[in-house]
Amino acid sequence: MNIKKHIPNIITLLNLFSGCVALVFAFQLEFELAFYFVCLGIFLDFFDGFFARLFKVSSPLGLQLDSLADMVTSGVVPGVVMFQLLLKSFGEEKVISVSSWDNSVMILPFLGFIITLGSCYRLANFNIDTRQTDSFIGVPTPANALFILSLPLILQYSNVEFITNALQNYWVLIVISFISAYIMNAEIPLFSLKIKNFTFKKNALQIFFLVVALLFLVLFRYLGVALIIVFYVLLSVVNNMFSKK
């Protein structure tokens, strides 16, 4: 029995397990724990591919498992978190009885799941898009998930009043949901963080990004997570503009 060929799939299933645990915490409004289990799932998601390449055991089964696990960890969980944020923006702490909601509360929070729909389309398209082997087109679902899961933590821990006020407005949250779904599937080339060699010149962009990302985390904590994702997109757009010249 070749144990090596099963290791990547086991890691992928652990990613799925982390996503399931994060879902439970998201439904219980334990957003910080949900965030950390999604981070764990994303960490495992990186290493399943790493070990598949290392052991040369990549397979169609592994590809499908990876997308299915990501669908939960980076697709369903952020949708639930946005659903909960929208409920809270209406003054609802949890779903007690659908019959007790007024019509607006009954409809609008479900728009948070547009993130889940966008994630599903992105993951399916990624599997058949041969252009995304060394870079990305559209924001990857793990990056989008980190952005969405940082929002309730920004509300809890950030002192930047205009941001926290905005995140309590359901229209702002709905706009974020639609932008999130769009930007995952937009034709925006984004640079990869993979370092294929150790020359500074060829990795200057990645190194610059990682240094700025570390500063954001140190200075702003959870707000820094959201800023990192925004910075990643903006830096990619600027890099694309200069690359075409």
C-alpha cells in the first residue's frame, strides 16, 4: 500500500474538517474561533498541493477533493458570516424564528450567500482554466474568505469609528457581498506568492508585498487582514499597468 499517495487527500479532508468546525462557530457567533479555523483550513489547503507535488501523486480525485473542501472553508463559511452580520445589522443576534421577522429582515440577510455562489463559480472555473497555473485571475477564494471573516473582528476590536459604523450598515454589507462575488470572478490578473527561485530581482514584488502585509498585521491586527487583501488587489492592478508598458 502506497501511503504517500493518500497524504495529500488526508490533508485536504482536514481542511474540510476545519471548515466544518468554523461553520459551527460562525452559527454560534464565535467569529474569532471561526476565523482561526478558516486560517487553519487555508494553511492545510496550501500543504495538500505541496505534498502532492513533492510525492508526485497529483490526481483528478485530489483536484476535486480540494475544490469541495475549499467550497466549505472558503465559500460556505464566509457566506454564513455575512448572513450573521446582516442579521445583526437589523438588531437580530441569531435566527430564532423565521415567522418573527419582518419582510426586510427575512430577505436581505440571505443576500450574504451571494459570496458562497461567487465562490462556487470561481472554484469550478478555476479547475478548467489553464491560465491560472502560475498566477491568478480574480481574487482566490481563501483570500476572499479571510477578508469577509475579518469584518466581524474589525467590528469587535477596531477603534476606527467610520469603518465600524459602516460595517453596521446593512447596505454597506450587501454591497461588500456583491463586490466580493464579482471580484473573485473578474478578469483581473493577480500575482502569485509562489517563490520559484531565490533571486531578489525576480521576487521583489512578492517580498515587498509580504513586508507590507506583516506591517499591516502588526499595526492593525484584524483590520490589517482586510487591508492586506485590498492591498494585494491594488498592487496587482498597478503591477499589471507597468508590466504592459
